[in-house]
Amino acid sequence: MHEFDVTKETEELAVSKKQKFMTNLFIPVILGTTRQGRMSEPVAHFMVEQVTQWNGVETELIDIRQLHFPIDDAGQEIKDPQFSATCERADGLILVVPEYNHSFPGWLKHVLDTNLEEYIHKAVGICGVSASPFGGTRVIQSLLPVMRELGLITTFYDLNFGNVNKLFDESGKIAESEKEAYLRRFGRFMKELVWMSAVLRYGRLNLSVEEQEVKTATPNYHANKPCPEIAAKMGMETADAVLRVTCSQTGKVEAIPTN
Ligand SMILES: Cc1cc2nc3c(=O)[nH]c(=O)nc-3n(C[C@H](O)[C@H](O)[C@H](O)COP(=O)(O)O)c2cc1C
């Protein structure tokens, strides 16, 4: 089994990239409303609890109520160092967002607008929350162009927490009758988000937008497909140059000879 070829990098950079590549993914959960009595709060706790149990992923809750941004200014001028550092460290984000008049809470936008570089080429999964049965589908729609402008890449699988007032009890536990279905949907949501976060982490560490003439030589195969070009780069004989490239859920890429 060979580690992915990083011989073109300086040794030091290669080691630091490899270390980063081997670490768990970090995908924090942002609770996107400050409203008193918010039902999005048990949703966010549910997400943190489940993500914590996902192998190879670390998370933490970012409650935008705890972020005290000024109201007489906006954008990157008013960065909160800790919030920005958390977003910088993140490989992906989970947004838990209630639907307010078919859109997102204004304060969430105010908070998100304080970063830009920190988000670029990272994945985002969205959980819509609403009192209606639609589960925040309209807030998700209205968030999509914002995500794009922030440089975040949305997954194609969302989570919808509809009828949220009936979904969680007073202690914040999800209704037993709904739990299994939500865990199943959560699994699908996470598989997609983790894959996307791992792929984007690999891209950020290894592929430069500026040096495309060099990097276009890198084959863009999907995982588990033969990659003879990578074998050639690793100095293997063409005869035994059939490799399978795998990318684990934690983002570790390996090239495995198949003969
Ligand atoms: C200002 C405001 C606007 C709302 N607009 C909508 C809406 O457009 N569609 C909807 O399904 N629910 C709407 N709701 C109800 C929320 O879906 C409901 O409060 C739900 O519990 C999620 O929001 P929360 O986290 O603040 O509790 C609105 C609530 C507020 C406070």
C-alpha cells in the first residue's frame, strides 16, 4: 500500500499536508437564530449529538446568540477572532436555520458575512427548521445563493425538520415515533457531507487553482477506479500500474496496487 504521491512538494510541506490529511474532519454546527424559545435549538443539539458519534468527524456547537457582533457596522471589518478561527479550521459546516418569512434570520446573515476566505472551497449541509410541515424548504432555497457567494459548496441532500413544535419534547428529546426516520435521513445527509468535506480538503491541500497547467495532469477519477497515471507518477512499472485510489471518510487517500 502506498501513500498518495506528494514528492513534488518540499518534504516539510508534504509532512504537514499529510498530518492534516490524516486528522479527523472538523464540521461544526451553527445554530442560526437568537430567538427566545427557538425550536431550532433542540435540532442543533440533536445534530451535534449525532455528528459527535460519526467516526472520523469532530464537531462543536456555534450558537450565534453567543457571538456579540456590533450592529453599527458589517462584514469582515467586525470579525470575531474565535469565530473566524473556528471557520478557518472547519472542513465543512452544518447550518441549522429556521424559516422566517420564507427566508433566513437576518442576524445569521450578519454573522456569516464577517468571514469569506475562511469558507472558500468548503462543504456546507443545511438543516431547515419550521413550524410548518415543509421543514424549512424555502429557507434552504433562499440560502443557496448566499452560500455560493461565500465560497461554500452545498451538498445536494438537506435535512428538513418540519412540524418542529411537535418533534421534540420539553427536555429537547426527539419523539420516539420519529427518531428512526430522522436517524436514517441524518445518515444519508452525513455520508454526503463527509464525502464532500473530505474531497474538498484533499483539493485544498493538493490542487492549486493558480497552477492548473501542472495540476491538470492529475487524473480526476472517482474513488475505486483504476488510476494508471498515479502509478506512473509513483515510479511503478506500467505493467503493474493498475492502482485503486480510495478516499476514506476521514479524507485519507491511498493508492493500492491491485496486481
Ligand atoms: C419572524 C418569524 C417568521 C416566521 N416565518 C415562517 C415562515 O415563513 N414559514 C414557516 O414555516 N414558519 C415560519 N415561522 C415559524 C417558525 O418556523 C417556527 O418558529 C419554528 O419553530 C422555527 O423557528 P425557531 O427556531 O425560531 O423556533 C416564523 C417565525 C418567526 C419568529
